[in-house]
Amino acid sequence: MTTIEKLLILQERDRRIRDLARDTEQIPARKKLSEATLQQYKATAEASQSLLKHNATAIKAVELEVETQRQRIGKLRVQQNTVRTNDEYRAIEKEIAMVEKIIRTEEDKALALMEEAEGLRTNLAMQEQRVKEEQKTVDSDSHALEQRLAGIRDEIARLQTERAAMEKEIDADWLNRYTRIFKHLGDFALVPVEGGSCGGCHMKIPPHLIQDAKRSGTMTTCSYCGRLLYWRS
Ligand SMILES: [Zn+2]
């Protein structure tokens, strides 16, 4: 096998390793994305819970008010039994009627609050169900991503072992040049001459460089991008 052929195989492995490494970098972001909806659903459910709590506090306050007003009526009735004149009696009667009106208003309030609570509970139940389902999705996504990550890491380790063995078979000077360019450019270090142009940067190559590349088994350097050029016969 020629140096060019060996370097091309090495490059193919390096590109694969690079792609796989990029895949692993994307996994945390994909996990986060998968959790974003769940967080949103949880926040909505928490907001409903908080509304329900406020509603319960409001109902209690109204009930307490009703109880206070009822006690007030009780006291007024006792007082009514002790009065001497009709006027006094009627005055208390009037006050009782007013308190009863307050009670009715409070009871209406309580009724409205209870209806509101019912709606809130229905919403909350739906939202909690949604959280549960989304949690399942997130868990299964997370599991799949973990498995994928483990698979990728195994694959990278395998490729690296392979390429380490291959490196030993390649001429050290060419290998160093190849490695330096691949690290620097990150896509291709070794490219063919394509229709008189560099297969990497696509610039037209001067004829003397093409002649150099055509010499069997050797490579030349693209004067524009610095990649190694070879002639594909
Ligand atoms: Zn080039």
C-alpha cells in the first residue's frame, strides 16, 4: 500500500472520529431540549397548585366571616328579647336584616370560589397527568441518549486503536505533515486534484504543481490552503 493510500484510510478514520466526537458534544444540548417542555409543564402545574392554595385560603376567610356574622345575629336576637320599646325592637330587626344581607353576599362569594376551585382542580389534574407523561418521554429519551453516547464512545475507542496501529505503518514525515494539517483545518488534509483544481479549496492549481502531484506516489502542497494534493489516476 502506498503512503497516499494509507493516509487516505487514516483520514477516513479521523473524519469518522471527528464526526462522532461532534455527536457526543450535541448530546447534553439534546437532553436539555428534551427536558425544556417538562420544565414548562411542571411550572404550569405549580402555578395551578398555588392558585388552588390561594383559593382555599380565600374560602376559609369567607367561612370565618359568615360564622362571625351569624354569631352577631345570635347576640342581636338575645338583645332583642331585652328591649322595652317597639322602636328599639325594630332597630335591632333592621340590623339583623343587614347582617343577613352580608351573610348572603359572603355565601355567594364562597360559592363562586368553590366553583373556581373545581375548575382549578380539573386543570391541575390534567396538568399533572401531562407532567407524568412528559416525564416518561424524557426518561426514555435520556436512556436512549445515554446508550447512544456509550455506543459512540466505544466506536471512537475502536477507531483510535485502529488508527494508532495504522500510524506505525506510515512514513513519519508525511504522517506529521498530514496530522498538522488535519488538526488545523479539521476536514481534509489530503485531497485529490479535481479538474485542475484543489479538491479542498477548489482554487485552480498552477501546472507545475499538477506535474508534481502526478509524479507517482508523491504529494504536493496546495499554495492556497496548504492541503496535501495527490493525483488520482
Ligand atoms: Zn487548496
